[in-house]
Amino acid sequence: MLSEQMLNMLNEQINAELYSAYMYQAMSAWAADQDLKGLSNWMDCQAQEEVTHARMIYEYVQERGGRVLLAAIDGPPTDWDDAVAVAENVLEHEQKVTGLINGLVDQAIEEKDHATRSFLDWFVDEQVEEEDSANDLVATLRLASQSPGGMLMIDRELAARTYTPPAPEED
Ligand SMILES: [Fe+2]
Ligand SMILES: [Fe+2]
């Protein structure tokens, strides 16, 4: 069984993942409004990925006999100065999420909750990828913003991203 503290933290993480989805969806809407179709697509894929993260934790809590409690999701920002500012916000946000995941792992270790610690391993690895792709996005958009036509080229590249939901677990 999950401890009360662990359960609360996992429920809070479900909220944080859904907030991430909400924030990326807001970024996707902003980019669409700026006619940055590729960036909009990239953010849309990202939003779907975050919903999957929330669902994974949701299912894990239930699997452990815990009660999922959904709380209000904060409103995301709606305006950014430019595409680079959006990317910088992504990076800053993912660094914050990494901190939250690390906090969950610390708690699981402290409680000797090996099942939760093992479950969280996937998220630890995922955050390495998330920060890496956010860093890439910042660097690429900074470069693109310096040359005429650069943004157009990069936007086409970002349009190619697709989202594939993870294969359902067999149990
Ligand atoms: Fe996430
Ligand atoms: Fe993320």
C-alpha cells in the first residue's frame, strides 16, 4: 500500500503532468496563431505526451490500491514574446518537473517503497530526454531567429514530429 504522503505526492504529480499538457497546448495555440505550424505541431505532440504521463501515474496509483484525486489545474501562460521565449519556457518548465520527479524518488527511497521507486525510474529517464529535447529546441530556434528564412526552415522540420502513444502494457 502507498503511504499517505506518497499518495499525496503522486496525486500532485498527476496534476503537474496535466498542467504540463495544458501549458504545451497553450503554446501550440500561440504558435498556430503566429502561423508557426511546425512549432504548433511540436507543442501539440508534447501536450499529448504529458497526458500520457499523467495517465501512467493515475493507473499506477490505482494499481497500488490508492485513490486518485483530481484537483483544479492552474491556467497556463498565454503569451510569449517570440518562439525563442517559448522554447526557453519549455526548458525552464522541464527542469522544474525534473525536480518534482527527483522529490518523488527521494520520498520513495526514504520510505523504502521499492515498487514506487522502480515505477519512477521510467520518469527519471524520460526527464533526461525532455531536458535534452528542450535544450535542442532553444538552440535551434535561437539560431533560426538570426537568419532570414531560418525560422521557416526550422518550422518545417518541427512539423515532422509525430506522437506515438506507448504500447499498452500487458498484464
Ligand atoms: Fe511529463
Ligand atoms: Fe515533459
